Amino acid sequence: MNKNIAVIEGDGIGPEVTRQSIRVLNAIADSFGHEFKYTYCLMGADAIDKTGSPLPDETIEVCLNSDAILFGAIGHPKYDNDPTAKVRPEQGLLKLRKSLQLFANIRPVTTYTALHHLSPLKTKNIEDVDFVIYRELTGGIYFGKKEISADGNSASDDCVYSAEEIERITHLAFQAAQKRRKKLTLVDKANVLETSRLWRKVVKEIASQYSDVELDFLFVDNAAMQIILNPKQFDVVLTENMFGDIISDEASVISGSLGLLPSASIGSGSALFEPIHGSYPQAAGKDIANPLGSILSAAMLLDHFGLTEEAGLVREAVNWTLTNGFVTKDIDPVNFYFTSTLGELISDYVSGKIPGSVKQENIEARKSTII
């Protein structure tokens, strides 16, 4: 299989973790006879510094002509700490989502037995947690009309949704539920918001086309509580843009590290894959960032290409590193391994260079030579 992949390394730790994903994708290509061609593009603070724009037109063009996009992270303190800045890194990501019509953000939430001790929740509550959040990505309050009064004392942000915007992601969520445990939960605030009432109406109408899927509803405040009390109850969670932004970040802490979770943003054409963490500029250049969220995003990219065996092997490799204690500083601040070492270990596993049993004493100086 030959595929063109646009690569946006972005800011902070983005370049470091993305390079490990590329390393793993190359190992997959070599092992399975695929060819991945990469085109590197600018976005975020790096793009502003070099071009004056958070998303140059050239980046949009490359992304439109690629089979998928692998993205690192964006953000920089000089913009994060200046709310008055007219040009901001995040504008690039919002514009890219709109330009590519990436209307559905997919965030799987899973836990790893080896890391249960890091979760803020009790082990008995997080065993076998496996759900996925489908967040609408191009509508709602983030993209609504924004106004501030002349005197600066009042402001408004419109939240607008059309039935069509709701329908297209709802079908994706139901189809995902059919392939999983056949349960879908709509998270909204239909007791207060008119847009939420429209969501319920549309989702109920579509539910008749998926009679094998159980549909239930939760108000977003209750959903936030239930994710902590009993996350095992969820299978597929469907929600609008802002609610999805909030509850997916809440759910991300269940695993024990923000650096572990991947995501995909898909639309009618191309698709973008990224770890859910931010740019973490304090760690940039230190080779200590956790690359697993990015590498697992690359696994989702492989799924998108229909390469399910290859994606499964990447996930198996990630689980192997965690089970054997090969983790980055965010997981173990004392006995940790470097970003590049994790990438090398996973690539070696994918390539079949690592035997089933590992001799810990042979991994010296945090290198990945395994005998």
C-alpha cells in the first residue's frame, strides 16, 4: 500500500513525539511492504514565527492532497500568556478543521493494568474501562458569532447547530457502536439549551436505523460525574463540541497519564491524527515527553487505512513497553526512559527484533539494545 501523509510537527514537544510515530510507521512499512511518503508542513506558533500565519495556505493545500495528517501539538507561552494576541497558534488548528471539514473527533479511553496505580480512581473502578468519545468538531459555540460591547462590559458567543451537522457525526457514532458493545450515550443539556433539544430530536430519529444499538441520554453535568463514578458503563459517547472538549479531557486522566491517549479527527475527505496532550513547552528538547499518545494516534491512522493487523501490532508493542516498565518520566519520575528510547523499543518490537522475554539488565543507559 502506498499512502501520502502530511506531517505537522507543531510546537513544544510536538516534533519529538511525532518523530517517534514516524519511526514506528516506517517500521510497519518495512515489515508489511507498505510505502508511506511524508510531506512536512507548518502550523501553530512555529508557523507564526516563520510566516506570520498560524496556518499557511501551503499547509492547507498539502493536507487536502494527502491521505491522512499526522499532527503533534501547538501552543507557546508567549501566546498562552497573552490573551490579547490577535494571531494565535490555536487559530491554525480551528481553521484546519474547518478547511478540511473534520467534523468528528474520536477519542478512545482505555486503561492499562500496569498503570492502574497512577489513576486517581480506584483500581476496581477502572478495570476493563474501554469507551470512545465522538465529539462534534466544527459547529457549536466555538464557531458561533462572537461579540463584545463597545464598553467591554458585556460579551456573547452564539451556539448554533444544524440538523445536518448533527446527523453526520451521529451516523458515525452509531456505526462505531455496532462494531463494539452496541450502546450509545448522548451527552447534552436538553433541560436548558435549545441546541441540545435539537440534538436529542435528531439522534432519536436516526436511532431507528440502528435498532441493534441501545441509546440512552445523560445531561452533561451528570455525565461528568458518571465518568468518575463508573466509567465502565460507557461504550460510545456522542456529544457536541464544547461538552466533548471538557468531558474528553476529564476522561483522559483515568488512564493515569495525559501522554497516553490518542485521537482522530475525520471528515468526508482527509483525516487528522494527534495525541490529546498539549505542546508542554517546559519539556521541549529534553527527550522526556511521552510519545505513546502520538504512537497510538499513528495506530488509529493505520486503522483509517484499513491496516487493522498493523494497527493491532503497534498497540501490542505499546502495551508491551508499559507491562515491562519501559515508561517515560511522566509515569515514573525515577526509573524512566527517554522519548527516543520508547520510539526505538516500539519500532524494534514491530520489526520482530525483540524476543518474547526481556532481560532488564541488558537495557543499559536507557538504550534499547535487547539481547
